[in-house]
Amino acid sequence: MANDNFRGVEMKKGEPVDRALKRLKTKLDTEGILEEMRRRRAFETPTQKFQRKLRTASKRNKVRWQYSSRTPEKEGETSED
């Protein structure tokens, strides 16, 4: 029976262990597993949880605002100054 939830990396032939560990760490970091593990290490009060969510929401909204406020320049138009 194959384990579909396996999170790991396959070591390539002749690959140093350090490089494989780095690939594993990057993979876990992009999936958010490391951040969740750090967060679950200690109890988080409801107030701390609320503040954390506010911080992440403000970061997310800041990025959204940057991309939504850009106006795409139309092709073929020249500005008359």
C-alpha cells in the first residue's frame, strides 16, 4: 500500500546529503509545514491567534493592493505630453 501523504525527497545517485536536506527544507517551507510546526510548539491564546491573523492579512492585502493598483498600459497608445 503506497503512502500518498509521504513528504520527502528522493536522493539522487551521488548527491550529497546536504543538498537533499536543503531540497527537503525548501519543500516543507513552501508547503507551510515548518511554520505550522513552529506555531504549534507552544500554546497560542485566542488573542495571540487573532493578532497573528491580522498581521498575515495585512501582508496579504498589501501585496494584493500593489498588484491591483497597477494600471496595465494599453498597446499602441502614445502619451501626449
